Amino acid sequence: MIVAQIFKRDDGKIIGFSVDGHSNQAKHGQDIYCSAASMISSSVFVCLRDYLKRDMSGEAKHGRLMIKLAGEPDDLTEVAFQTLLIGMREVEKQVPQIVRVEEKILGGET
């Protein structure tokens, strides 16, 4: 199963995410569900890093991408993170047995 966790502050602003796991529905490199989750999360990561130039901490390895903003969230980071949330929710609607999206409140910390 692929699990996407969306990390929010108690004020509702998104400050990061993790996408973990595999769907195990096809051979490595041919799994459309893993590809969808990877492309959605990677695109948001690259947007935050290269286009918005935001500092982040995180981890990227096979089957896992996790990032957390180093600074305060703003309207532009919220658009990027909401894009991830909307995209992952759409995949979850199609295959809820393969993809699960969770929202986790982390409090006021950044």
C-alpha cells in the first residue's frame, strides 16, 4: 500500500508530507500507481525546491519521499501542497485499496 501523510499545523497550513510504500501491482518500473504517487510527490518537491526556492528538510529513498518546510508556510507553498493533496486524493478515489491519504496535525511547529 502507498500511504501519503500530509503534515499540517494546527492552523491548517500544510508544512510537509511523506509518501511511503509500494502498490505491488506490477513489476518494478511498470506500476502505474507507484508512478502516479511518485510523479505527484516529486513534482511538488521540485516546485518547492527549484521554483519557489524554499528550504526543506527531508528524506528521499526508494519507496519514500518525505519533506518538511524549514521556514514558515505561505500562500505559494500552500498551493503546491494542496496540489499534492488533491492529486493523491484523486488516486485514492480510484484505488482506495492501494492508496491511502492521511492528514496529520503537527501543531504550530515548523
